[in-house]
Amino acid sequence: MTGARTGDPPGPPVAEERRAGSLPAVHEGAASADERDGAHGPRVGGDWSVLDRAYAAYLDAHPAPPGGSLLAQTILTGAARRTLYPLLEVEPGAELLDLGTGFGPVVFELAHLHRVRAVGVDIDEAVLDVAGALGDALAGWVREASAVRFAPADVADLPYGAAAFDVVTARLLFQHLPDPEAVVAEIRRVLRPGGRAFVFDVDDGLGVTYPEPSAALTALEGAFAACQSGRGGDRHVGRKLTTYFATAGFDVGPLRLLAQAAHVASEQGDASRSLTVARLLAARSEIVGRGLLAAAEFDAHLDAFVHEPAVARFRAECQLAAVFTNR
């Protein structure tokens, strides 16, 4: 999907906004957000349970939401995502653009912490419809002076004029891009001088597991990664981001590795295993269609993974968070 570039302010045309919905409003209490936390400065922290409950309520009511397992992943990764926001300085009243917004967690959370005018863009219009409905339900949770909206857009050809935004965010987007340098150039185009890009993404080379995963899961995850590579994605993009942005004319830093480690056993039917199964099932037709696994082979591996006994494993992984400043 592409959109014609315009010189308009950052807000998308009203016809493109995702705001209407039928979800019940979420209320935190009688006092407004700005009355509780001060009308000007950023919040030190946030009551994330309000957003988590809104996402969980939607998932309970819609067990097969658009985006496959994306909403469940959004809920599961919330705590880790929120540890990164102190890296990003956001001025009051900033114009913010979130690329590959999905169900809008970054937009909602930054609009809860700061007074911003935020727009989240994505190519999946069904997911954006849900994000817009959630935005209506969360109107009492974001700061009163914040504005949140969503619009369909191609991140390589954004429908906004030059120097339109103060902040651009991209969470777990670059791993999917066939031409990341083109998107970096587009970020630089829409950022004002001195504006900041906040990027967070994976690098599979920074993870270890012991004992090794089962042969069934290894085969399935290998096929899944091959699908992403076949679409032009890059599961090792984390290490490349600083070079992409520096080459395009950004100043680099601060940088942070988000490291997570655990020694846990994935039980049959638990949230972690169920999410992995849902993610793999969503990719089944593509995996089989690309000839990476035969249908019967995929099904046998998945059945073996679903029913394999719990084995406690050490798992460590790192993801890169980086702030880049437009010169």
C-alpha cells in the first residue's frame, strides 16, 4: 500500500482515521490524567493495567482477532516494552508517528506518559480498525491534552510532508522490511531537524537456549524464519540498525540491549506454548506453499511440539533499543 505525499500536518484525513468503535470506555477515576500527574511534565510511570485489561477484554471477546497472534504477543511483551520508554525524550505537544503500529501499544502508552499528538500507521487495515475502537475505549486513560489516531500507510512511502514529526517510533518493524535503508530515508524525510527516531528490534544471533529445543520445534522455527527471510525480512537486523541510520545522516545513541533470561519449563497448554502454536499455525500455508515443509511434515512436527513434555530450559535473548537524532 502506498499513499500520495502531501504537505498537510501530521494528522491523517478524517476519512482515514480509525476512531469509531463499540468497546466500552475505560475510566480510571474522577480526576483527569493531567490533574493527577501535572499538566506539563511527563509521568514518571503509568498504570499499565488499564491498557492490558482493554487488550485482554478484546481478545476474550474475539478469540480469532485480525493479525493472528499479534494481539496476544502485544499483551505478553508489554512489561519489556515499557522498560524502554525512559530512553526517549518527548517534548510536551510533540507530533509523534509510530510505524508498523499494529494494535497501537506504543501510541497509547506514549500518549499516556506524555502530551503528544500521535498517529499510528500500518498496512493492515483490519488491525487498525481494532486499534481505533480501542482508542475510543481508552480516551479517559491517555492524557487529556494528547490526541491519538490511526491511518493506513506504506512505511516506505509515507503520506506526510517533510519535517512533519518530532518523534518517529518503530517497534519490531525492521525485521520485516525488504529495503530497510529506504525506510530509514523516509523516516529522515518526515522528521524535523533535531527530531528523534526510536527503534526497537530483534537479533536472533544474541540468543541462546540450553538444552536445545526439540527437533520438532527446531524444524518449525527454522521454516518460520525462512519464510520471513523469503519475504525479504532479517532476523539479525538489530546489529545493522546503527549503520543504517548513521549512513543516512543520523546521530547514534543512546543504545540499550534489552536482555532477558529465564530458566523455565513450557507446559502443555500454557500461555507461552499456546502463543507459539498460534504463530506457527498462522504461517502454515506459507511454509507449505514455499516448500519448506510438506503439510504432513508440518502437522506431525506441530503435534509433537504441542504434546511434548515440559523440559526446563535456560533461555537468554537480547533485543536492541536505539535512539537516533536527525541532524
